[in-house]
Amino acid sequence: MSRTGSQAIPMLAVDDAGRAIDFYRQAFGAVEVSRIETEEGKVAHAEIKVGDARIMVADEFSGHNHAAKSLGGTPVIIYLYVENADDTVQAAVKEGAISLRPVQDQPHGDRVGKIEDPFGHVWMVASRLDEGNER
């Protein structure tokens, strides 16, 4: 879909976006698509892809955005489909995420686990059971 099409792309404000991008690369297999840095070396804007999902990431900037940790948490949960939820959650925890709910089969047809990344963002990591991911 082109950038002019209708779509929603989450933009995550974090403390230390460079480290966050490294975490998403190790935990979710993210690929960095682009990065714009300030003269001070802060990430003003970056885009990553996890499978087909695009996610924007930036450092926290006073008066512009607030990192989840600065706010004491986040009311937003990102629901991320991956090929294997078990492996992805395990990799995320190994990289510093906190497991909030173990990966389990759900009645709606997904296998889902819930984590909080080291930057305060909450993720539901899911695989579709109907795509050969039954456990």
C-alpha cells in the first residue's frame, strides 16, 4: 500500500531509540527501513518492519512526545502477528522484555503471549492457530 493509502502506523516514543531498535531487531526480527537523527545523535524518526507491519520509533522529545516509561506506563497494546509466538516471546524475554502472560492458545483462534518491552510498551505477540501453529 502506498503512503497515500489509508493505514495506521504506530509511532513509539522511547528513551534511547537506537537501543529500542536493536531490541526490536533481536526480539522480533525487525528490519530497520530508515532513520533520521538530530545533530545530537537522537533519533528524530525511524521506521522498522516486522513482517509486513511498519512501526515508527523516535526518541522522546519534550513538548512533542512522551515515552511510556516517562508516563508510568502505556494505555496502548500493540497486537503483533508473527510466525511463531512462542519463539518470539522467548527471544523478547531473553533480550529484556517482561512476560506479562504466557503464550497460550486462545478461543478466537490465535496463540498469544503478552510482554512489556524494556521501554514500557506492551505487546500481544500472536500466531494464528489455523496456519499450522497448533501446539
